[in-house]
Amino acid sequence: MATPALVASLAVAALHVIFFVLESVLWTTATGRRIFGQSRDDAQTTRVLALNQGAYNAGVAALLAWAALTGRGDTATALLAFIVAMGVVGGVTAKPTILALQAAPAALALALLHLA
């Protein structure tokens, strides 16, 4: 894997670690509620769902980092394509900023992976 693709893939993995922390650790805190625009009650009600979502993000981060660091371009491609697709779904159904924060970085990493 070429260096730009490796760096971009690891950056996407790092973003997903941040998403994990936000969703699984900080969801019901003042910071988490502010970021996700939720009331205390709404955050508490959706806490378990957010924990599950965060766990998925942690898994994607770990797998993408492993694929990038071990040169498994086909696996990195599949994971990045999945991240782009889920970013589009999230952008359309939940919050448009997901397109910029999740889909766009993964699309860039995917492009760099295929330009190498």
C-alpha cells in the first residue's frame, strides 16, 4: 500500500475510534449531548443503541487499521467502500454532516488506494 493511501486509511480508522468514544463513552455526557443535539432524556433512552453503534465503529477501525498495516488492499477497499456507503446512509437519514465527517474521508482514502 502506498504511503498516501496508508496514511489516509489510518486517518479514517482514527476517525472511527473517535466516533466510538463519542457514541460509546460520551453519549450521555454534556459534550456528547451537545455534539449529537440530544436532550438528557433522549440520550439516556438511546444510550444502548449508541453503545452498539460505537462498538461497530471500533470494529471497523480495528479491521481497517489491520488491513492497512498488513498491506491487505482488497480488505481495505471493502472496508472503505462500506464506510462510504454507511456515511451516505447516515448523511441522508440522520445528519448531513456525516457525509463530510465519514463518507468523504473514506472516499478520499479509497481513491488514494486505487491510484497507487
